[in-house]
Amino acid sequence: MSITPDHILQTGLAFWASKTLLSAVEMGVFTELAKQPGDVASLQGRLGLHPRGARDFLDVLVSIGMLQRDEEGTYRNSDETDAFLDQNKPSYIGGILEMANHRLYPFWGDLSTALRTGEPQNESKGGGPDPFAALYADPARLREFLRAMSGVSRGGNLAIARQFPWSDYQTFADIGTAQGDLPVQIALANPHLRGIGYDLPEVGPIFEEYLDECGVADRVSFQGGSFFTDELPKADVLLFAHILHDWDLEVKQILLKKAYDALPSGGAVIVFDAIIDNERRSNTFGLLMSLNMLIETPGGFDYTGADCVGWMQQAGFRLCRVEHLVGPDSMVVGFKP
């Protein structure tokens, strides 16, 4: 059997397709086409494209499955991009791609440096300001970031709302809630529940606005605080969604112990991340997310289901299990005896 370099070249140059998609999101291609399909000539004017690159740009998006083109040369969204990349739809997940374009794409250019030094390569590089402190001090940037977190978590949030046995519980608290999409989806799917979104106080107005839009503000409330210095909220179920991977091992263990202490007997903790498979071979997204934590944080990393189960058991949880959610995402569940 002959071997070819095709896979090597496709992977090494994958950033070409990635940046084409990110630029399309930045330029509002999918939102514009959701309003009205169009041919090359009309889209040049509507999107502000130079004639030299317009056709190639649009046809690359066709080739990678993001757009469709009919025999008359009219471009329209695919089913997926129409559902998830039209900014005017509540199902829009492009916030995470906007952030990837603005921030992550250039920072990943310094991955080799991160691998050699073990140090973040974002705004804090070389003694710069803590990017998260700056983020929380800027309401506009904070809103964009929180919307991005909703986008990247939406599929997993919906799965948690459906899969966990919520009928056995009455209350929950989402720790590090961001915009609040996880408590919103849980509340929408389980009308008997009452919930709390817990995050730094600066998040409160954005969280409450989102809950009003989604119609669950009567059952879900915001609680401001820091999980480093304050007690965690009291509830039957505590959730950490895309939180543990931000921190080093010591902080991961501290947070799980704080959750154990805050829960009643019979309560549960849910950890939601791109959990890496135990053999560390197949969940490429989870492994890449861990490299992203190398670039973005001083000590964060992603982890396997077995890792998380072990930490939960050390904190006192029992009957721990790993359950797949959607795509690369899984949840690890533990129960307090």
C-alpha cells in the first residue's frame, strides 16, 4: 500500500480554511445571506468584497460546506450556517468564532514559544495586564466574551438539561455561569427547578438581561461572588461548566472540595468540559483545548474522565461516572453520600 503526504498537508494548511470561515463570520456573510441569497456581483457590494478575491472566497465556503451554490450561481447558507451563524437567530454560536478571530488566532501563532516556556501567550505575555481582569472591566468586551461562552457551550448545555435526572432534585447552582445559558436551558427543560447563576458581580446585569429574554427570570437568579474567597451557593446540584480546565490541579481540587462541602447529603456535582478520552487518542478537540489553556492561562489544562473521577473521589464524592453529551463534550457526575 502506497503512502501519500495528503493528510500531512491538509493538517498543516488547515488554517487556510479556518481563517476563511473566521473572516466570513467577521464580515457577516451568513447573516447577510440569511436575509437574501445572492450571486457574486450582488454579494461583492453587500459585503464590501474586492472583485479579485470575491469568487474564490465564496467558493471556498461552498467547498468546505458552509455555503451552497445553485446552477444559476446563487449562494445561500447551508442548513448549519443558517441555524448557527446568523446573528439574528437565538441559536447563533458565532460569538466563540468572533473571539477566536480577534484573540485566539494570533496568539496561537506563538504556540511554539508556549511549548518551550510553559507561559501564556495572550495579552499577559511579557508582564502585560491580566486579560481577564481587563475583560471584566470593559462591559462591551465582557458581553462579547460571555456570548462566546454561550455559543461554545450550547450543545452541551442542552444535553445536560435533558440527560441528568433533574426530577430527583429541586435546586441547582451554576458556578462561573457567564451569560447564563446553562441555567436557562436547565430551567426551560425542567419547569419544577429553581436555580442560581454564580459569577463575579460584573456579570450580573448581562446575566439578568439574558434571563429576561429567555423568560426564566422568575425561577433563576444571579448571585455575585468569587469562588476563591466566598462560600459556594447552597443547592441540590452544583455545576462547573468549562470552569475546571481554567485552573491548575490544586485549584481544581479546591473547587471540588468546596462543592462537596456546600452540597447536602444526596446532592450532586456536574463537571462539564471537553473531557479527554482516557487513552488520550481520539478527542482531538479536548487535547487542542488543553493547548489553548497553555496559551491562555498560567496553569490550566484539560483532563481525562478518569482524572476527574479521581479528583471527585478524593473530595469525598461517590458513584462517579462519565457521560458523553455532544461532540467532544462530556460531563463527569459525582454524588455526595
